[in-house]
Amino acid sequence: MSDIKHQKKALIYCRVSSVKQATSGHGLASQESRCREYANAKGYDVEAVFPDDVSGAGNFMNRPGMVALLSYLDAQADNNYVVIFDDLKRFARDIEFHIKLRRAFQTRCVAIECLNYKFDDSPEGRFIENVLAAQGALEREQNGRQTVQRMRARMMNGYYALQRPLGYEYVAEKGNGKVLKRKEPFASIIQEALEGFASGRFDSQAEVARFLQSQPAFPKDKYGRVTQQRAMSILTHPVYAGYIVHEPWEINWVKGHHDGLISLETFEAIQKKRAGARLAPARMDINLDFPLRGFVECNDCHKPLTACWSKGQYKKYPYYFCFTKGCESERKSIPRDKLEAEFDEVMRSLQPTTKLFALAADMFKVAWQARTDQAEKLLDGTRAELKKVERKIEDLLDRIVDAGSPTVVSAYEERIEKLERERRVLNEKLAKTPAQEDTRNKVFERAMHFLANPWNLWEKGDHMMKKVVLRLAFSERIAYCRKRGLRTPKTTLPFKVLAQFGEQGMEMARPERFELPTTWFEARYSIQLS
């Protein structure tokens, strides 16, 4: 094709391997400058320049600039062009795609010229060209292998080296290179989601996705949504527990130099919950309108009530009802306002008087301190358990040495991996210092705030807060009888204790005349009950 002398129009193709090279370096600009100088010397008129800042992994069809160049040639089929390259390596660094790209230009009757290589269609010329293309492919693969080896070595040393996970950013640290650091507000949002799933605040992966969706600062996809796939990747990524895992490179649970958003114990709790019974995603639109849906059960069949809007002649009406086949109350509707008004009375009845709460607060303070002391004593048991796990690991390692069957060795290695994860959890527990006094007081204050204000939190809280109140205040679902209304609820232990005090002469507060304590409790525990 080099015998075509009459061509005057030229197209320039430039390529670097990454966006960073295009923005922080001068690769594209210098290539274009050299190609223009070459075109002027040849008397060509440069009509367009097609840059690329991706490698394409050897496939030229993965490069937007090359695809645009071929499309431009197809659209200008009547014109004869010369396509100019800075270097043969910019053409294609893969022998297979080099040949395909050469054929793509040949079918379009386009001449190609390179600044440091002269294309020759003779057998000897094609042989040398293929050798040079193979050399470029070898260099590309070697560079890729060296990059993987360096990244793997860095990750084995505890430094995450892949694309940064959401909630982190890479920060240059003297002597350590770039290290993952928390990036707010994403880190706090993800931490709340992870801890909420582990603690039971969120029952399912779908609820985690909805929580993330409700956060304005959390990034959404192009449709403005947070998918369940994104929620799952967050729930299962060990990097949020402070560890590095990458199975393709055989990196298993290396302790990272970055700070985890949650503890390893919390991460393991999340995985156990995910491996357990799967919950069907609840319809968020219905739950927002019916906060007691799924919590109040039918008194006849003891199945949770469902809810819906029923269309009347002029407007829609909200109802709860039982949907269980064969139940005496099947499809017999209960007006939402009636049922929820009765439940509001139940919530108000949980509100303690000032005198009763003062006595209970002192007793709970003593009980809280006793549990704190007990937790510190459990550390001795954790140390003993850690020694036991370490002895099991040593025993299995000895057995591997004596084992002759690959199947047996594989089974031992799998067991050791499980024990290693258990040991990491125990070590993390021991590494945590006992809670400081101010931290314990803050947790205690929040608990007392809830005990003093269950109705307040229920009335003013959003959908998520209402679910938390239901779980903290009641140990079981409340049954509803169509003739008698809500049955007596079974409350959690703190409210049972308050009720027992009431039986001894101290009354629970009357809903219509209750006022929150404004001096004693706030002065004693330094919080505002509002």
C-alpha cells in the first residue's frame, strides 16, 4: 500500500494507556505534534485526530478512539486517507488483533504509515511486522504480570491496592504510599447500614438498600436508585472489617493497615445472618402507610395481619385484615384508624411516671454496672477459648505433615481456614479495651432516654424508628381480636420491671396527663428528654 503517492488527506491516531497519562503527562500532545510534523513533511493535509486514553487490553475494538476512526473511514468511503501512527506499539500490542486491524484498514483501502516503521507487504516485511507485533504483545503481557505481582505483594503486606471501595479514599502516607482512609459522609452511612443489619435494625438486604436509598448523600445509579446488588457488595466486602481478601490472587484474610468501618465480629454476624433464612423484600410503599403491618397478628389464627387501601365511591380507605385461608377472620377488614388508635394507647401506657422512673433508673444503673463488670470477666474466658483454637490449629498442621492423601490435606486446610477466622475474631475481641466510663454513660443515657420516651419516639419517629421501637418495647407480636381489640402485649424486660414496680404502688403514667421529667433526670444524666 506504500505505492499510493497521490493521497493528500491524513488522519492521526494517538494513544496512551491510561487517563492519568493523558492528563498529567504530555503523551497525546507529543504524539500528535510528531505526527503533524511527519504529515507536513509528506505534504499531507491532516483532517482529524483520534486520541485514546485506554489500553483496550490488546483488543482495538475496546478503544473508543479507534472505533471512532474506523467509523469515520466508513462514513467517508469515497475519500482516500493515510492513517498516521507515532509508533507500531500504538497500532496494536497483540499479534491477533494486529493482524485483524491491518485487515480492517486493507478492506477500507486505507494506507497506514508509522513514524518509526515502514510497512512492507512482501513476505519478509510481513514476517518482520509479525515479529515486532509479537514483541509488543510480550511486553504488554509482561507489564501486566509485573503490575499484578506488585499489587499482590502490596496487598499481602496489608495495603489495599484495587479500586477504592465506596466509603474510602486513597491518601498518600509518608513511607507507605497510598493508604485507604475513611471518606465522609459515605463511611458513616455504610457503617450505620452494616451495624444496622447485624443488630437486626434491618431485617433484609432489601431494607439495607432502602436505607442507603434514603440517604441524599449516598451515590445512586443513573436511574437514581441504590440496587440490591450494591447493598450485597457492601454487606459482603471484608475491607469494611479491616481485612483484605482477593481469591483470584489467593489473598485470604490479610489484616489491612486501613481502619475498618466495623469489627470482624460484626462482619461475621452479618454473614451468618445472610446465610440464614432469607426474608422476602417487604413492600416499602405499603409499610410506610401501615407501620403495624406484620407486627399485629390475628387473634384467631395468630398470623400477621396484612394491610391495603380499599377503593370507595369517592376515595380510598386504609384497612388492616387477615389474609389466612380458612381463618374465621379471613378478609374481614379492620379500619386502620381504629387499630392504630388502640395501639397508641398501649404505647402511652408504657410511659412511666417521674417517681417510678427515678427508682427504676437507679436500679438499672446498678444492673448496668454489674453487666459491665461481668463483660470484663468474660475476657478470661475468651483468652482460654483462643488458646484452645490455637492448639487445634497446631494439631491440624501436624496432621497435614503426616497426611498422604490430597483430599485429606484439602479437608485439613479448609478446617484450618475456619479456625483462623475464629482466631481473628477472638484476637479482635481481646484487642478492644474495656469501654471507658464516658462511653458507658452515653449508652446508658440512650437506653434511659428510650425507657422514658417510648411514646414520644413512636409518635415522632420515621418508619425505621417505629420499627426499632417495636423491637425494643415488645418481645412478641400483639394479637388483635375483632370483638375485643388489642390483647395484652408482652413487653421486653425493662418494661416488665417497670410494670412490676407499678403493681407495688407506683403507677404508670396516665396518657392524658403525663409530663416528661424536666429537672431530676436531665440533671442526673445530662440529657434532654424531648
